[in-house]
Amino acid sequence: MKYILYFLVLFSSFQAWTQQEETLQIQLPDGHLEGVLTVADSTKPTPVILIIPGSGPTDRNGNNAMMKNNSLKMLGDALARNHISSLRIDKRGIGQSHIQGFKETAIRFDDFVQDAVRWIEKLKKDRRFSKIIVAGHSQGVLVGLLAALFF
């Protein structure tokens, strides 16, 4: 009986939620950018947060070759549980974003800013969202701040 009570208490602390995930792409002349849109379950438009990863070869989930922590994926899931949608993006040349002939030495900081602007423009066209919030980790904060100046 004691174990049944523990089980019921444990399950009552979890809130059921549903969410949809879909892959989004932005076509570029020499490749494409890719991200995962997590849409919170709602009958009305929700806010959406563009989550920009930090410096280095960090992917949409917050992972890189040196470590795997899925921090940005967990953030997106937590936001969805609170009725906030999110778009987690792979940076140019990282994860599933592919640029033909990509060389890390040729990339400029402004490329990341322009990519963020492209993502914001894409989100602005989607009527499922009531507003767009830009968030970033580490370098992603500065990229997001500069991209927001275009709007």
C-alpha cells in the first residue's frame, strides 16, 4: 500500500502535456540552415522563443564534440510544458545545417547575426505564434541582441 501511495504522489507531480516537433529549413544559395520547432499544445497562438546556441561547434541541443548535455533540448521541452513554443537552431556548418564548401575560418560573426535575422523573419510569417522572443546562450546572446536590432 505504501508503494502505491508513493506511485500516486510521484505521478500527480507530473503535468501531462503534448507538443509537436517539426524540422524547419532556410535555404541559402550555397546550402541550408536547419532547426527544430517545438510547438506547444494550445488552441490559440503561443509565444515562440528562438534559442541561439553559444560559441564553438554547438548544435541545436546544446551539444558539441567535447560534451553532450542536451541543455537546449531540455529548455525547449520545459518551455513547451508551459505553453511556450521554441525554435532551436543549428549554427551555420554545425549539426544538420550544411553549407557547400564550408570552412570555419571563412565564417564571420555577422554571418551568425544574418542567420538569426532569417530565422526571425521565418517565425514572423507563422500565425501560430503571438510574439517572438530571442534568447541565446553565451555568444548566442550577442547574436540575438544584434539580430533584434533589425526589427
